[in-house]
Amino acid sequence: MFAAPAPVEQTTHARLIVSTHRSALLRVTLRYNAEDPLAVRMVFPAEYALEAVDPDTDPLDGPLDEAFDAPAEPVEPVADGVEWVFARQLFAAGLDLPSGEGDVHIRPALGQRTMVELRSPEGVALLQFDRTELRRFLWHSYLVVPEGQELRHLDCDRALAELLA
């Protein structure tokens, strides 16, 4: 019996851009699993979920930096935060060229930065990531399932069962 490759998980930091003069540093967990070979997951701390923000305890009222230098089915609750799921192909394309339609947009920014825009009915979040960190994660995901080989790892019967459940 063949053992499934271990999932890829990497924690990195992102800047949640609040305005031209305000941003908040937050930790983001990137996940990739060969059992869902077409998808990348980003997990954000629960206190940053747009629908969970309470004006009396707004996480953005904490310590902020003035600038970064002086980063799909959206919003799936998980035990350790809020998870966004989108295509690995979109993730890869957005590192080099503006990519995305609908809820997730990814584009390169000045320097070694990548912008990720997430849209939901509750609002829009603009995040800035270090592109090198995102490339490292993508490279590790390609070690698990090489680019272009995703369909060989896709369990269509399981995916259909989950869809119809």
C-alpha cells in the first residue's frame, strides 16, 4: 500500500493593509495537501475574520506599523482561524502576473512583494506578502505533486462524494 505524501505547511507573515498609513502584521499559515492537489489554503487568525470584528475589540486597534518597509470558496471556519481555499495554479500565476477573477486576486508588487486581495460579502482584505516566502511554499508543494501532475493525484470518486454529501 502506498503512503500519501505529507502535507506541506508553512507559516509566514503578511501585512493586512488597512489604509495608506495603517497596516497590521499577522501570521498566515499556508497549506497544501496531495489529497486535494488543485488547491492551496491560507489560514488567518480568527480575530481577523471580517464577520467576527467587534468595534469594541477590533484587532486593528492594536499595535500597527506605518508601512511595510519604513500579500475560491472564501472564509471557511477552522479550529485555528479562517481558511481561504483557491487554485494552486492561480497562486503560482499571481507571483509573476496579475491573476484572478472573483473572490481571489493575486499580483506582484514593488520589490519582492506579492499582493493578495480577498473579497467576501463582508468586505475586502488586501494583504502584502514576501514573494520569496510564497515561492518557497509553492516549490515545496511541487515536490509533493509536480506542476501538471495534479489530476493523477485527484480522487474523483471522493471529490464527487464530498460534493454530493
